[in-house]
Amino acid sequence: MDDGRGQEEYIRQVLEAYRKTPGTMGTVRRADRMLAAQLHQRGVAVSAIENAFVLAAARRLMRPPDALPLSTIRSLAYFLPVIEEVLGMRVSPGYFQYIRRKLERIAPHQ
């Protein structure tokens, strides 16, 4: 059985990636920590969660220039539908690397 260290490291990785995702507040709340623990209990891979962050951030940033600005993401829960979408995808890991590179060019300061 997990002695807790694995879960704590998982939570730390997920929340750090969330905090660094463009479009988020950059802060972590108690509800975010609880949701990360639930994702760990479900067995969702950190890589899938990170891919969801990248996909959602890219979608938010690659909008028409005349589109109204989006509000800041204030909760890890915002990403749940995208996490589920990524879990159902059958694409090459290279796809997410491509999106990461695009995102880095669009939001290099994040």
C-alpha cells in the first residue's frame, strides 16, 4: 500500500504544473489539493494531467485577436473536462510536445 510519500509527490507535481499553467492565478487552494488527491486515487497519470493543462492553455491562448478576454482560471477543477478528454485520446505523445512548443512561443513568460 502507498505510504503517503507517493501521493504527496504526485500532488506536489500536479499542483506545481497547475500553478505554472498560463491563464491560472498561480496560487493553489485547499480544494485544488483535495482534487489532486482524488486524481491520484483514481490513478490518473501526472503526464495526462500535464497534457490537459497544455491543451487547455493553448486553446485559451490561440483565439481570434478580437475575441473578448477570458477570465483567470481559479480552480484545478476547471481542467477536469480536459483531463477526461485527454484520457480518452489516442494520439502520439509527440502531439502534446508540439502543443507545448507552440505554447512556449505564445506565452514564454509563463
